[in-house]
Amino acid sequence: MGFSGWLRHNAEHYLLVDAHRRLAGRYGTPAPRPPRGAKDFFWLRIFAPLYGLLPWSVRHRVMRAMPGSHRKTWAPPPTRGGPAV
């Protein structure tokens, strides 16, 4: 896994944990464990809030610039071969 794959994997995981934490606070349900260690602290206390502050246009440009699954396009529709029956 290259740098962009590592970044995408960690960003997805910690943004999901942050969303879970916010929903748990809103609805009074158990939250995920608090951050432990420097890695968790960075992703949950620095990256996730900063990512949330970025406007969609900036997020979209960054995602489009990085290689990954989000850059794959849909396959073209199959050509018709005649009547279905």
C-alpha cells in the first residue's frame, strides 16, 4: 500500500470514529474509546476537526488529485444487441 492508500485508509477510519463519537454525544449512547497515543490523538483531535472545517470544493480537489478508488469511472453501458425476447 502506497502513501495515498495509507492516508485514505486512516482518514476513512478516523473520520468514521469521529462521526460515531459525535452521534453518540447527540443521542446519549456509548461513544468509542477516547484517543490513546499520538496516532489517535493526531487523527481524532487534529485531522478530523480540520477536515470538517474545509469547504467541499477543497476536499473534492484533494480527493481528485490523489490516486485511489474514487478516481475510477463507471463502465460504459452495454451496447444493445436487439430485442430482449
